[in-house]
Amino acid sequence: MANPLPKEYYKQLEEIQAADFVVHELILYLDTHPTDQQALSQYNQFAQYSKQLKRAFEAQFGPLQQGSPNPSSSVWTWNSTPWPWQV
């Protein structure tokens, strides 16, 4: 890739991946322990945290996936961000 991405891009992306990992693991746990209130509380906390991280990332670097909110109402930005194999 001709234009390297800033270190902050990778830092924020790693934080999103870590939060999403926790969310996914809690989903798997809650599938077998649906009445565990502490796990449900943790799931809600990390799901919200993941959304916040994604909003901040998308505001700075553009959409993470198709269907993400387009931060600019005058320009379609989905095709202007790096593709997954470029990061």
C-alpha cells in the first residue's frame, strides 16, 4: 500500500477487536447460562463499549463495514477506506 496508515488506526482497530472478542465470548457463555445476571451485565457493558469504539473509529477513519453510518451526507465514503487486506 502506497500510503501507510497511522499507528492510531491500528490501535483503535485492536481495541475494537478486543471488545468484540469479549462480547462474542459472553454471548457463547450466556447461551448456556441465560440467568447469570453478572454475565448479562458485562455483556451489556461491553456491547455498549464496542459501539462507542466503532463510532469513534468511523468518525476518524471512515466506515468499518457496509451499512455503517456514513459520516458525510454529501460523499459516499465506503470505497475510500482501506480494504481488510490492506491493513
